[in-house]
Amino acid sequence: MSEQLSTSIVVLLGGGHAAGKRTAALSIEKQLQSMMRDSPVDVHIINMNEYTDHEQSSVDPSQFPSSKSAAITVRKEDKYKIPVLKPSRFNFEKLKRDLKELDKSSNTQKIVLVHGLYALYDKDLRDMAHIKVFIDSDADTRLIRWIRRDVLEGKTENLETVINAYLMGARVEMSDYIFPTKEFCDVIMPKGPEPNAVNLVIDGILLYVSKSYQPQRTDLPSNYLRPSEIGNFEKEKFDIQKNKFYQLN
């Protein structure tokens, strides 16, 4: 069985397509770097899209057919041309090797944020992690974010191919492979990377930072996310032995 890395604090950020995984990682990184400006702790972001055995690790709309008509449609005759989206397109072994090498690269404590569709899929990868986060959002919101990202920002000009990529690829992949990983998480962000959710994860990360390097959070009141019914959150650990997770509703 894999064990948690000795000097690295590993945080896994998984979730659906266009749920806000990269946004959450960047937000956590920015706040940690601001808070720990004078400490020797390094923050690293790893995008799982860089660990794919294919050219595209996320859904590429150009792979999916579109009709010549103006209506958005899914054609039955194209079903055998649709690429099957599975977790096997990601190279988990290389990712785990790189995490171990990063851990050995120096004696400085590191905070490693791994984000991707299948961040919570591999058991050995989960065993390496200190905090496991599932970033959730309803399907309509994720689809709108996807359209805004790819169509409105100019990555593709064809709205229909984006819709078909969702209907024929991403939706099935989400229900079959990605959503089931939600049960392995410690924290759920049900509405994406909202500020309170990000702050909760940062508090969890700080529990693992060496005491000599821990910053004092003067930007927020000490009980801003700690109602009395939760108890002493400062002593809580995000681990599977607790047999529970925190969901922000």
C-alpha cells in the first residue's frame, strides 16, 4: 500500500468537466503564496492533462461529429465514430512517480495541488494524498461554463460540436467514471470553487504545515467557518479514518 509522502502535502482536486478544478487550484495557490510569503514552503500545481497517453486528455469537441443542419443534434449513425472516454487515457503511474521524485527533490516542505477529472480515481494516488476534494456543480452550470470557455473565448467556433461532445462523451464519462469517485473525498465543493470552500481547504492544508512555518490567519475571524456544532476544527484531520466528509451547503 502506498503511503503519504514525507515532506509534501498532497491535495487532490477532482470533479466533472468544467467544474472549476483548475480555478480552485489557482485560487488555493494564490492565497497560500500570499500567506506564506516569508516561509520556505513551496506550492506546486500539477495538471493531470499533462499525464495523458493521448494528445487530448480532456474532451476535445473536434473529435465529435456535428450535422450540417442548423439544429443541434446527436446522430445515431455516428455512434460508432464516437471516441470512448475512459480513465485509461491517463498515465497514473507516471504521475505517482513524479510526485515521489518531487518529494525527494529537496528538504523543503511542498504543497502539491493535483487537479484533474480523475484526481480521485486511483487508489494509490489517494493513499498519497492528505486532502481529497471533489469539486461538484450541476450539469447545466458545467455545460454553460464549457460553452463559455470554448466557444465564447474562441477555442472553437462550433457550438454544436461542444454540445455533442457533452451529450455523447462527457455526460457518460461523468456518470460512469468521475461521479463515483465522489465517495472517496474528504471535502465536497457543491457549487464550485467558492471563497468559503477554498478557505476551508486552505485551513485543512495548514494543519499539515510544519508548526514553525505556519502563518497566522489575520484576514478572517477565527470562527468564520467553524460553527459550534462542528467542534474544534483546528484539531480535525482530513483522513479516511474519520469515515465522514464535510459538505458545504
